[in-house]
Amino acid sequence: MRSDEIKQLKAEIQKLKQLNRELEEAQAYYEDILAHLPGHVYWLNKDNVYLGCNTLHATNVNLKSRKDIVGKTNYDMPWRDQAENLDELNNLIMRTGTPQSLEEAAIFNNELRTFLSQKVPLRNKDNEVIGILGISTDITELKRLQEDLRLAKEKAENASHAKSEFIANMSHDIRTPLSGIVGISKILEEEVQKPDEKKHARWINDSGEQLLSLLNSILDIVSAENLKESDLEQSSFDLRQTILEVCRLELPAIKLKNLDLNIDVDEKIPQTIISDRVKLHRVLLNFIGNAIKFTEKGRISLKVKQHTRTQDNVILEFIVSDTGIGIDDELQEKVFDRFFRINPSYKGVYQGHGIGLHIAKKYVNLLGGEITLKSKLGTGSRFSFTINVFIEEDAPPLQKPFDLEALETSFDIEEMVPVVAKEKHLNLESTKPLPRVLLVEDNIIALRLVETVAKQAGCEITSATDGEKALKLAHSNDFDLIITDIGLPGISGNELAEQIRATEKKSRKKTTPIVGLTAHALTGPGTEYVASGLDKVYAKPINLKTMQTILTTFVSTQDVSFLPESPLDTTTEHFKLEHYPLIDEEKGVSLLGSRSALQELLTAMLTDALPVDEGAIKKAYVQSNWDAVENLAHKMKSGAIYCGAVRMQHACQNLVHCCREGRKDEIEQLYQQLIQVVDETKKEIAAWLEGEK
């Protein structure tokens, strides 16, 4: 062999040696990577015989080296008891060629551990399945953590349930005797004669009411903290009517402070919407109530705007603004915190427990909205929130612009009627049969209280102290109404209602309204009560106003109807009111419930209301203040309606229409007509009262 050939051969040998070293280094490199891969890596042939694994896997099955696993099967491993199932799974993967991801349990280091395994078919260069490759991650600690979290969650839920149950029971245990104190002290105040005794009874009543208010606030906050989406009670309701109800509740406070109330509801908004009426009502009531509380002069405004609308839903923005004291910038974030009060309770400037806005925010968030607050100290505040509500298909738009006139009229009427007259509306003097009411209450004090209130409302009562006796009475008598405590011993109020409803259905008897009373907190619409057959549930204590509401709602009584307003007829003949009586005695007695009530109201009109209103309207007329003239005539009309002063009612009505339509050329004639009719009415009232003596 020539020297050049030898030289070339040596060079080739050197290259091969270098290539072999590089291959060995590469193999060692990849072997090192494979050995130190995280998790457990392993591969087997088609017979489920191990071909290799990484270091962690070998160490955890107590092998000295990774190579020691070669030739072994699952039957040689610590998890030999699971070998059959593991082999079956491997065979399935190799047979179908489909990767699998699953949790597996295996014994490692003498401990049962849980693994998340990813297994895929192992293929050759011809894509033939020649075995299986697996990577398993130890998730034992993660599973333990998940189990700990599950147990902690379960424990927290049990604790929350126990807390709610404890508070509900505490509510019942406290509210029952406290309701008795409040009710009995109210009765005592009405019955005692000495001023000091009346004052002391009133103090007891006020203190009891404050305690009840605090108890209700605590229960409200507990309920709000446990809110979840399933607590939404979606229903179709009249948005305008809901706003009207809120305004009616707040109108007395607005009148008392002499504030203006402005309501502006976008006419494009549908008449009915689908949302949680109770929660929306509560939010609006809270915002408007707060606005009144912190406003001493000026106005309260509620504006409802429609932003976007589709076939199924509409986005509404509610804005409540006031001209009150405003909120300091640094306090604006805190006003939504639990129990936060702008003024500490010991200062006693504003009543409340600092939870209203917190609950309002919870409700708005549950409805899918957010509250925005803008306020300037000394100028006023503006609370707004936007919610998405559903609408019915072909939902009609708002029927007419929002008008508070009817609401203000009814309030003015109620304001002028003496308390005695109101109470006598369902009095024994009524010619209609008294409503027969079955009262069911196991607490003697609570029973005496509801009996007294029912008698004051003009009911013929029958009482029972347990559900069994009540059931017998209900079967053997025809009652107009049944009022029952929910938490009765033996047969509960719910069960009593269920059994009465079953009997009515079986015997085809008429359905008797059944109303429940509970000392527990009412945190929702009470669907579980209604499902049992109760028509409605009220929280204790029950007072005269609530009793009258129940009777008006569930017992057929004489309707109070008002003369409808008709458009003003400007013909000369219409201005002649002589054919209307000055005092319609029969109408007055019918509306007020008794002759003595009419006498009391007419006395109040003659000595108090008419002199003040007449002086005020004369002053407004001299100053050409037509808005004031209209408002005063409107107010005078309200009183005229209720006491049967028909001619004065029409004179006021004509002047109101004329002012509203801006017909100033006719105001003079109608104003003079009203003044003349007022004078004639006063004389007629005086003569009527003299005759009553």
C-alpha cells in the first residue's frame, strides 16, 4: 500500500473516530436529558415489557439503575395488583392508535400515589405501532389540596348554613316577644288617658320599633352576604307601577320636608320588563330614601333612560339625584361599605345602620349592573346604575308620560282624613257584614295583639292556638280570611294551608284567602310559603295599617270611588255649578265609613284646612303665581272629594284644568267662581255641623 493511501486511510479512521465520539457524546447528551426529564417517563413493547424509563421512575420503583427496568413487566412492579388493568389500557391504546389521558393510582415508595398519565402509541419509521410511551405526573399533593379545599368549602358552607339558621331562629325568638312589646305599647298609648302615661307608652313603642329596625338590618346584611345568581326571581312586571309604589312610600317624607319630587321615565321604555322586581324596588327605595334623608331643601329626581334595545332586551339607566348635603370625595368609596355611616350613631343626626347602600350595591351587582356615584359637598349627590333587562315580544311602550298627580291627590286625601275616620272605614257602623277572620297563633301575647288589631279594623274574629284546632274550625265554618302564624307547634302554618287547600279542592268549596305571619326574616318573595297554599306572608308584628292592607287585598269591601276628571268644557252652561250639591252627605258617609267620621273631617276643613288654603290661593292669585294657584286648587279638590263637597270639587277641577292649559283669559272667572263656592261651602258646613249638635 502506497504511503499516500496509508495517509488517506489514517485520515478516514480519524474522521470515523471523531464521528463516533460525537455520536457517543450526542447519545450521552440525549440519555442525560431523558434520564432527568421531570415526571415519570417510560416505554414498553407490544408485549407490555419495559424497554426503558427515566431516572425518577427507576428510583421510585426501587431500581438501582434505569437499565434495570429493561425486560420487566407491570407484574414485577410495586403496583403488581393493578398490572392487569394497566396492561389492558396499554393494549387498547396500541390497538386503536388513540392517545389516552387519565388519572391512575400506583404504589411508589410503599405509598399509594395518584398520577396524571399521558400515554401514546410508540411507532417505527414505517408508522407501525411497536409499543407504548407514557409520561405520568405525580399529582398526589394537588389531589390532597383539592380535597382539603373541598372539605374547607363544605365546612364553610355548613358554618354559613348554621349561622343563617341560628340568626333566623334568633330572629324568631327575639321578634316574637319584641313584637308583643311594640304592639301592646301601641295599644296602651291609645287607651291610657294621662299625658305622662301616653308619653311613656310611646317611648316604649319607639324603642321597640328601633330594636326591630336594627334586627331587620342585621338580617338584611346576612342575607345580602349570601346572595348568589340563583337568588334572582325573574318575573314580568310594570316598571311604571313599581316606580309609582316607591314614590308613594316616600311621598309622606317628601311632603313633610316640603321637597319637590321630579320623575322622568323615557317614553320609549316598554310598559313591562322582565327582571327581579323585588330587588329593583329595594334599590330604588334605598336611593330615594337616602336622597330625602340628606336633603333639607330643593328637590329629589328620578330619571330612567333607555340606552340600547334589541328584540329581547333593553339596557336601562336609573339616575337618582338630590340637592342635599353631598358627600366628601374621600368618603365616596366608603359609603358602600357595611355599617359605614357619614355621621357616627352617637351624634344622632341621621337615622340608619349603614347597610342600605351596601345591600343596594349587592343587588345591583346581582342584576348585572354597577353603581356610579358623583357628589359634591354642599351641592348634592347623583347615584346611577345601568342594568340589562329582558322584554316580552311585542312589548308595548310606556302608555303615557309619568305623572305624579294621581299619587299626590291620593296622598293629600289621606293627609286630611283624621286617624279616627280612617280606622272607622271598616267600623262596626258599616252596613256591610263584618269580615269573619280566623286567627291562629300559639303565643298568647302575639294572639292578643293580632286580635286587638283585627277588632280595630272591624273584623269578627275566631281564635285558635294550634293548627289542629284551626283545621277543625276551618272545616266547620265559612271564614272570609284566615291569618296564621307560620311556626306553629304540631301542624305548622304551611301544613295548615296545604290541608285546607286539599279539602277545598276535594269538596269544591270556595277558596278562603290564607295569610301567614312569621317572626323570621323575609329575605325574598316567600315562594316556599306561597307554594304551600298561603296567599301572602307578612313579617311580625302586624299593625292596623297592615291589617287594613290585608283586608283590602283579600276581603271584598266597599270600594272607594272618586269622581273621574273630565276635560274642561268651556261652554257658559258648564260654568254654572248650582246643580251640584254643596255637601253630599250620603257620599261623604259612604267614603268615610260613618257619620261621626264625616263630622270630624268637616270640622277640620272648616276650622283648619279651608281658612289656610283660601288665604294661600288668594295671595298666589294677587301675585299672578299661576303654578301656586293650580297646586292649591288641586290640593283643595282632594279634600272636597273625600268629604262630599261636590260643588267645590268641580270648581277646583275647572280652575286646575284652566291653569294647566294656560287659558289665562278664563282663569279670572274660574278663580272668582271658586272663591264664591268656598264661601258657600263654609256656610253649608257650619249649618250642617250645627244641625248635628
